[in-house]
Amino acid sequence: MNHKEVAEQLVSLLGGKDNVVSATHCATRLRLVIDDESQIDKAAIEELDGVKGAFSSSGQFQIIFGTGTVNKVFTHFGPMVGASVEEEENDKSVSHKDAAKSKMNPLARFARTLSNIFVPIIPAIVAAGMLMGLLGLMNTYNWVDPESGMFVMLDMFSSASFIILPILIGFSAAKEFGGNTYLGAVIGGIMTHPNLLNPWGLSDAQPETLDFLGFGVEMLGYQGTVIPVLLTVYVMAKMEQAFRKVVPNAIDLLLTPFLTVIFTGFVALLVVGPLGRTLGNGLTSVLGVVYDTAGPIAGLIFGGLYSTIVLTGVHHSFHAIEAELLNVGGNYLLPIWAMANVAQGGATIAVFFKTKSKKTKEIALPAGISAFLGITEPAIFGVNLKYRRPFIGAAIGGALGGAYVVFTKVMANGIGLTGLPMFAIAQDPINYGIGCLIAIGGSIIATLLLGWNEDTK
């Protein structure tokens, strides 16, 4: 394909460069903030060479090209609309995020904020989850003596990410909330200070109570928690911004961090931290009751509806809930989401084998493989949602797979990975694999039985 020619055609079909407020790209898609989406010729864009689908979501109009191709198209497209060719790490991309958020409703904006906080730290949690899986295998099959130096050190490596999780979240959240990232890390450090009892891995932690001006302060740390540090760093960012408005520039560098750390530290340990811990415990308890009571029915419902939730963008907020669940034994939500994702791949593969459209075949096979690897947008927006009934078939497969993984109590040691990569962090790989086969097989059969109209747009 001629990437420059495709870029030129895109500018025209998007309503001209003045209609493109901001532009960037991720691994597979152009992400555009459009002034007036009614000027977009979506049908014509989807017929362009290399385009695998187009959709509007999360305040952005997104065009799927696939890995590698999107970079080459954006190299030409970016300068045509006044955007930088760099990926989401420059000033242009920051303004792009702000522009995209301005187009979202409050719920989608909240979900996107949580996503921006947690996505950067997913690699740390994934690494820890994989190490936990390795330790579990070592312990189950007696590969290594649990008292050996190797086992002890690997155990340290696996728990480190969760022990310093508030520091990681503090840094990332401060960046998102407009505060100093290093002050955010300091606040996370205060909440995991060695003087506070580390509750990570302890079922009956009994902390001391410190007297502070007549108030009893429970000396219990926040290792592994999520909500307390999120709330605290949000307060910290607002305090820092308020101090910068009143502190003279000549002493801002000295006084603002000093006041921010002191006041936020007290707020963290006296008010926001305990409140956040209560909210986090309440959330996990409610989910636990639903999981234990409804069981497979909950998996059936969530597995069937997850892809529909993806369309709204609200799924970005689930990372915070999943990270909180890791503190109480395991993430039982991620396997359900994984079933929905691989089911989208199954439905797309069904379309690939039955469709007579050459362009649909070209899109469907790589989109299906991508969904099996956990990236579902090409499958959802490029194929299944386009013909509607395959999307319903995928929902049926996701529901069946979701019911199975909940019935067999499959859990994950991390967040962020679904599809085949999730085998690396699944606590029960065998039943997880069976669930994947059920979801994929169910979606293929359901899609073929439901059929679809090739002329449907």
C-alpha cells in the first residue's frame, strides 16, 4: 500500500485537517480527536487500503491499521494535520489526551483517568504475577526446597511489586492528577514506611496504636492497597496546586514540597488512608459475596456483557478493582474478561471461514489472532460489530467460558494480560485453557448458527 496516499485520502475523508483537533497513535490504531464527527465519511474510510475498521470511542475517532502499518501511515498523516510523529510521550500527545477527555462523559473520563494511572505499572504487576506462578509450580512439584536461598530470593522478587505498589501508584497518579510525581512517590513511601506494620500476606495483623494529639492512629501499612493511595495522592495534588498559587516564586521550590508532604502525610494517616482502606475492603467484600453466591451465573453475565462494556470505555476502570483483589488472594475477574476476549476471536474466525468478501477475510484472520492475544479492537470494530450477529455470537461464547472459569474458581496473579498470554499468570492453567476452548468453540458455533448479512453496514 502507498502510505502517503492513504494518509492524504484520510485527511479529506475526515473533513479536512481543520476538523482534526489532535492526533496520535497506539500500537494498532490512529487515535483522533475530531471537532465535528458528522463530517467524517466513515464508510469510505473503512474501504481504504489497509484499514481494518473505524469507530468512535472514549472521545476519539479511531482507525485500525494494525501493528507496523499504523506507524507508517502516521509518519505522513501526522504532519498533514499538524501532529508530531512521536508516540504519546510528547507535549502534542499530552494535549491530545486533554482534548480526548474533553469529549468524554464524566463516567468515561473517570475510567480513562484510572486507565492512565494503572496501564504504566502493569508490567511490574505482570512480572510479579509470573514469578508467583513459577513459585507455585516449584512448591507443588518440589522442584526447589522452600527453605533454599533460590526460593527465598524468588519469593522476595515476586512480592516486591505489591509491597511497594502504593509508591508505584503514587508516582503514576500524581502525574495524572497534575502533581509532582516524586512527591506522589514520597506519599506512597509514607504509607508503606517500615514503622507501619506490613499487612501483606498477614491474615491477622495486630498493629500498635499511636497517640497523636488525643487521636488514636493505627500503625498499619498500606502495602498492596490501591484505593487509599489513589485518594491520598489526589488530595496531595490539589494541595500542591493550592500552595503554588500562594507561595512566592522565590521560595516555591523549598516551601511548596515541604508543606505538601507535611499536610498530606497527616491527612493520609489520620483520615484518607483509613477511609480508603474501609472503601477498598467494602468493595472486595461485596464482590466476594457476589462471586461466592452467584458463582457461575455471575461469570455467565459478566462474560457475556464484558465486550459490550468495552464499547463504552468503562472497562478501563476495572484495573483498579483487579489490583485491589490481588491483595485478598487472587484476581478472579480477569479470567472472565479473558473469556470474552478470546470469544471475540472465535467469532471473527467463524466469519473468516464463511464470508465471501475478500476484504473481510483479509481483516478477519489477523483480527482473530489478535483477539487470542488479548487485543480485541480489530475483531470487535473491524468485523463482529460491523455485522452485529457475530458480536452476539461472541457474547454467547464469552458467557459460557465465563461461567466455566468461575465454576472452577480460576484466578490470576496479575492484571492486564488476557487471551493466550494470561496462561503465564493463571493460577489454574488447565481449567483456564478449558475455559478458552469453551469460549472459542461456543462463539464459533453460535456465530455460524446465527449467520449474518454480508451487506449489513
